Amino acid sequence: MGPAARAGGVPAALLAEVRRAWDTRPMHVRGYRRLVWLKVMSERTRKFIPNRRRRRRFLRLVYSVARREDVTPELALAVIETESDFHRYAVSPVGAQGYMQVMPFWPRLLGLHDVSLFATRTNLVLGCAILRYYIETARGNLPLALQRYFGHADGYVYSGRVLTRLANRWYWR
């Protein structure tokens, strides 16, 4: 099959990226920028996650995982809002699970049999790795990358929803 080799319908390169992301430990980002981001985003996520401790723990993890995967944390939040409205146990009609609506075949492809996609770290790591792969393969064309993440490369309805949320709620200077 060559460079387009596929494992269970998933491009080999995407599988390799998700495997790499899973095997990498989360980084802990410190500093003023992170603290400011955490404060700003904590206010913006209050309506989704009312409990302050849970909200801040969640945001620290989003920031760490997204930065490690070279995805802006704000984009990760926009995807989370669009996909699950911040519901950890969300399940889509096609079976995608968790905050970032990751398909259940991912843990099996990675050989992880005791992993739940409802576990926050698991969901964020896999979701951000997949998202980064699509951004890279779309050569930075964010609407196209988001449509691929969603599972449809034709039309831009989904990417429009994510980008509108990114611009109106999550983007910050």
C-alpha cells in the first residue's frame, strides 16, 4: 500500500502520531502567560463547569495537552464546546465519546484495552493528537482540518461552528 498504508481504515501516519502522543507524558507549563490564560478561561468556562476546582484542573490539563500537541488551547476548547458542550460522558449518534468525541476504535488500534475515552486525559490526548494531524495534513487550512476531524471533508458547516465559537468565546489577546 505504500505511504498511504492504512490500519483499519486509518492512515498509518495518523496512527503513528496518535501512538506518539499517547506515549508522551504531559508537560507542565508554568509562568505568567499560563496563569493569565487560566484566569481568563476559568471565567469563560464557569457556565459549563461550575465547580471551581474541577474547572481549573480541567483547564490546566487542556492547556498542557494542547500545547504539547501543538494545538492552541483555545482551539481545543472550541472543539470541546462544539463536540460535547463540555459533557465528559457525551456519546454521539455514531459512537464518538467524551469531551472531544473520540471514536472508540482508537484505544484498540493503540493496543490499549483498559482505557476509557471518558477519562479526561485520555480523551484530550487522543483528540488533540488527531486534530493536530489533520491541521498538518491540511497544511494549516483550519476549516478543512476541522471538517476532517469531524469526519466529513465536504462542506464547512462543522468548521464554521467551531471557528465561530473560537472567535466569539475562546480567542484572546
